[in-house]
Amino acid sequence: MKTNMKVIPQIVLVFFLVWCCYTVPASLADQASVARWIASIESEDVLFGSAQQSLSATSREQLNMISAKLAQLYGHFIIEVTGHTDDSGDADENLRLSHMRALSVVEYLSQKNLHHHRFLVQSKGEFQPTVSNATEQGRMQNRRVEIRVVADGDAKIS
């Protein structure tokens, strides 16, 4: 009985399987690297003192590193900057304070050649704590500004 099967040399078969496993379309690879890069920016919040809206020296250093990373991104993206407070004091005042904190971050990043049109400023006041406000440590963690980069499929890293 005769078959139409051909014998493929083992080396060719192994090469083909390895090539298939590790070949990813460039657009997907770029999107994955942009996603990892964005996650590295979003990993730390900018923290503030109680009832403070001004940036500390530590916060400025942190924002310098973030701005250097953001300068590498091009294409369609926005930077969401969201201010938060602990639950001390009046809720309306906390909402205003969270807005001022977010604006402080945007102003600082804008001075680092990031254009205002890239930013979306949000204020959450005391309404989205990451941890309980029952301790000073918890309140300190909740006095923050979160930076989130939202990029579509054509965003690239230079």
C-alpha cells in the first residue's frame, strides 16, 4: 500500500515548531511591551501629607522618573491623574483637596514637556480608599494621586 506521506527531517520539524511557538505578530509584541511599560508607571502612587496639596521632594523625584518614562511614549494615549484623600475632615473639602493634588501633579509633569492635552484630571476625595482609614498608616496611603496611562493599539515606546 502506497501513501502520500513524506518524511520530514527531524531538525526541520524542530525548527518549525520552535519558530511557531516564538513568533508573535509585531503589533501584539508592541502592545505587550507598552502594557508592561505602562504597568511600571502605575505601580506607585504619589503620596501627600495630611491636608497638603504641594509636592514633597520625594514626590518630585518620583515624578521625574515617571516623566522620563512618559517622554518615551508616542501615539494615541492619555494620562489619567486621579487625586484622593483620607477621610479626615469635610467630604466637600476633601474633594477639592484631591482635585488640587491632581492638578499639582499635572502642573509638575507639564513642566517636563508633557502637554496639558494629554491629561485627564479626576478627583475622588475620600470615596475610594485603597486601605482602611482607621490607622495613621492607612490614612497616609490614601492621601495619594494615581497616575494611569490609557493607550490605544498604536501607542509605541521610543
